[in-house]
Amino acid sequence: MIEQAARIKVAIQKSGRLTDRSLELLERCGLKYTRGRDQLIGYGENMPVDVLLVRDDDIPGLVRDDVCDLGVVGMNVLEERRLQFQAEGVSEPFRVVRPLDYGRCHLAFGYPEDGPVRSLAELPGRRIATSYPRIVQDFLRRNAIAAQVVEFSGAVEIAPSLGRADVICDLVSTGATLAANRLREGETILDSQAVLIQTPREVAPAKTEWIARLLQRIDGVMQVRESKYVMMNAPVSALAEIARLLPGADAPTVIPLEGRGDKVAVHVVCRENVFWETLENLKKAGASSLLVLPVEKMLP
Ligand code: ATP
Ligand code: ZN
């Protein structure tokens, strides 16, 4: 039985847009867990890592209060909470340690198609409905715009048609929700994606090593997502041109081919996706027997 104090707690969203990708990330880091009976905690079986499943809004506070050592949350939620903590005099409630490259969206103004406001210049004196009052307030202050912020906890996009606001500021990913509510997308005030946060305070020494291992595994998982292992045969004379064509490649491994002094086998890891165009160009440069393989794990 591993000592409780040595277990790392990671908070992720219980059910929502970030849940599947966050669980997948932890699984790809090698974590196997069993869900508790209440389904709120996933107990790590093979690593001293437990997963707390909570509302995303609670995640910054759980890390700030050291209930959890790590958390995964959208930049939008994090920034809103950071501004709140700042107003309360808390200087560094959490530290962003990794952007995770999923849950992408942006916080943008939405102007009613048939309304009088069409840009920032027309905002003064207007009412803005949003679920992110602090971020919007901060934006208005930095841009010296005097407008009123009306806080909505959900269904922000219907505020103008209810007569409760003149414009909205809400999360957008595809823009379909805005369009469905006859709103035109305006200026973006925050670009968001899921991020990993960590407590800035010292943790038990027993945890430090596993946190470092987890971060290293996350880096590995993020890198292999795009990485490909590329193999081909090539004339020695074309090696320089081939190296130039490979996207985000490390130094290639060049292996002699039995009985062929003029040709070699080239093996290389490309840290970007390899598209058909690249393969066609490599073939034109003289390469043959091209093979592109996914990379399963990587440890730099
Ligand atoms: P909870 O019940 O956990 O409070 P929620 O309703 O606040 O859930 P979701 O709608 O599941 O949250 O969104 C979680 C996060 O997903 C958002 O905070 C944001 O970072 C990200 N996200 C990505 N695309 C979008 C989008 N189109 N609309 C809203 N959030 C998005
Ligand atoms: Zn939420």
C-alpha cells in the first residue's frame, strides 16, 4: 500500500468538452485507474496518481488550495479565476506548466446582425452579456472603453434577443452557435486551449519525482501525436536534398545497403505530419520504397 501523502492528485473535468481528451492524455501517459463507486475519483493502479473528476470551474481553486497538485482546465476558466484571485490579493494561485493543444476556442464579441453595434468603437455606453465578467472588464479597462458588463451564467447568446444586452462576449469554436442566434463574430479578446496547471508551492519530496515523470510523459505524448517515422531507400547523391525536404526532422540514420555502393537506407523521425506532397517530392528527388509509420512512444 503506497502512502497516501505520496499520491499525486490530478483534477480534470468530470463531464464536458475536455473530459475525453484529458482522460486519454493520462491513459497515454500509462495510467490505469479504477473509478470509485461515486465515480468522482479514479484511483491509479499502476502509478501513484489519482484523478479527481470535478466541474471545470472548480479546478483552479482545487490547485490553489493544494487539494490537487495538478489540473487540466481551459485558459478561459483559468484567466477568469486568476483575475478573481488577483482582486483578492492572491498573487500566484497556480502555474501553467503545459499547453495541451486541445479544447481550442476563443472568447470573442458577438454583435446582433440587425443591431446598432458593429465594432469596438461603438461599445461605449452599451451592455455586454458574458460568463467571463472579469476577463471582459479587464479588456475594457485596458482599452479604455466605458461599457457595462452583465454577467450571465449560461445561454449568453440569447441575451440580446431577451433585451438584456446589446452585444455578447462568449466562447466560440466554429461560430455555428453565433450564426444560429443571428450574431456576427467580432473581435477576439482571448485565445484558449486546455492547459495543465500545477501548484506553485512546494510538494512532498515523495511526489516531486512522479510529477516530473508525468510531465515528461506528457511531453512525449504531445510530440508523438504529430511525429512520424519515415524510412526510404535513396541514392547517396540525393541525401542533402532529401534532408531538406523532410519536415521537422532530426539527423537521419543512414544505413548502407548490401551490395549497393550508390544507395543507402534512410531512417528518420519527423516531428511534423508527413503529407503525400512531401512523399511525392522525396520520390522526385530519387527516393524509393518510402514508408511512413506512426510513432507509439517517445522519450527524448
Ligand atoms: P462544467 O459542467 O464542468 O462546468 P461547462 O459547461 O462549464 O462544464 P464545457 O462546455 O464542457 O464546460 O466546456 C469546457 C471547456 O471547453 C471550456 O471552458 C473551454 O475551455 C472549452 N471549449 C472548447 N470549445 C468550446 C466551445 N465551443 N464552447 C465552449 N467551450 C469550449
Ligand atoms: Zn464550467
